[in-house]
Amino acid sequence: MKIAIASGKGGTGKTMVATSMAAALAPIHNIQMLDCDVEAPNAHLFLNPTINEIKPASINIPTIDYEQCILCGQCVDICEFNALALLGDKIEVFEQLCHGCGSCSIHCPVNAITETPRKIGELKFGTFNKNRPFLFGELTISEPMSTPIIRQLKSNMKDDVEVTILDSPPGASCSVVATLHDADYVILVTEPTPFGLHDLKQMIGVISETGSLAGVIINRDGIGDSAVEDFLSKNGYPILMKIPYQENIAEGLASGKLLIDIIPEFEDAFLNLYEMIKEQIHEEIYH
Ligand code: SF4
Ligand code: SF4
């Protein structure tokens, strides 16, 4: 089972939820944790995994053999990302725009294009609590594309675990869709403010694309108004948990503590949440 934790914007408490859920489940369930927020991974700061393998993450970009190239321009026309241009008597490759899809090399009529790997970041593999797998990716600063590294990270997931927790990037972009697309359940983390409601609506739009079951955790409960709860009740999304707005939570998180260490009652709350999610998935499959 794959459970993804997502939020419309950063700083909503997504990683707080993902890391505390992982830490609560790890002692008794066979879990793995993936931090897919490759532009700013920070789940490792809370779960302190031991990293034992680092691999480059790369995409294949075209290299043109100018001896062979007949300047037909087919590769330029086929590239949806404007990563190729015919400039004078040369095909220019704009490496940072290339998504590594391979279409240009497939369509070159004279096989003048070969593919060369270009490193865009790193994949890091390790373990936390009782040797549970912990995987995360780090996109190189200034690299624009996080989706390929997320796909590569996910292709290294283990299949023989009971549950995988995926900490999604913030926002509602392609990288979020790449994280959520095969999730059985998505936990959306929001806060009871107009901004929270705005981002929640965006995320629900993404969920309707991926078709995952979803429920909502309200963080910083007690600030703002009831508009988020009203929206959820009207649209049939369950409130899975409320996390109160308390200074000691913010202080604890800032010093690298898990929510379940700051407020130990949340350990049982996350274990119960997992059982509730399992039930919802079971009901969806068998009813
Ligand atoms: S590999 Fe794909 S994205 Fe990159 S230049 Fe070729 S067609 Fe464009
Ligand atoms: S498709 Fe091949 S031959 Fe045509 S311009 Fe591109 S590299 Fe050159």
C-alpha cells in the first residue's frame, strides 16, 4: 500500500505528518519511506537515516553527430520542449530544456543522434528505525526538472513492504503528479485559513486526476475560520486528524524533533490513522 502526504504549498506541515507517521509505524509495520521533495528534501533531518548508497540521477540528452546530420530539422519539429533548434548549419541542444524523452533519436532518419547521460542530482538510499528503507532524491541546484529524479527514485522502491510513505513535493505541479499517481491513498495537509482552502482546492483538483482516495489533516487547528471544514463536509472528504496550533510544536520541529516526540499521544493517533486508511481502501476495493 502506498500512502502519499501532500499539501498545496510548503510549510503546511506535510513533512511533519509524513515523518511522524513513518516513525510511529516503523517499529511494528514493515514500511519504507520516500522523500520525493527532491528540491528541498528534509525528512532525513527528522528520521536520521543511515545512508549507505548514493547513485547519480541522470537523464539522457541527445548528442548530434554532425558528420551524419543532414539538417532535415525533424528532431527540432518532434521536440515538444523546444530543446533543439536549427541555428545556421547546426542543430543546437539546450540541455536544461531536454526532458530525456528520446523522441528525437528515434525520429532521426540517419541515426545521427545518440544519447548521453547528464547528471541532474543524486539518489540516496539508507535505513532508519529497525532497518526500514529510507530513500530520497536531491536535485542539483539550478537544475529545472524534478520529475525525472522522482521517477528514478520511485523505480528504486521495494515491492515487498507492507506500506510505503511518500512525502510529496509541495504545490500542484508535474512533480506532485509523478509522486501521487500510483498512491492508494493521499493525505492532504492543510491549515484553516483562506490560503489553506485555496491550496486545498487545487490539490483536490490534482487528486481527481490521479483518482486516489484522499482525506485531510488540518494542521494549526485553532487559527483561522471554519471554511476548510465546511468545504470538506460539503465535498465528502474526511477530516483524518487535527493538529493544534501550539508554540511548543513549532519550537520542537525547529530543533529537529518529531511531532510524536513533542506530543506522544500522536503516536497512537498515527497508528489508528493507518488502520482507518486501510479500512477505507478495503471498503473501496470490496464495495
Ligand atoms: S530527448 Fe526529447 S526532450 Fe530531449 S531534445 Fe530529444 S525530443 Fe527534445
Ligand atoms: S533529425 Fe537527425 S538528421 Fe535531421 S536535423 Fe536532427 S540530427 Fe540532423
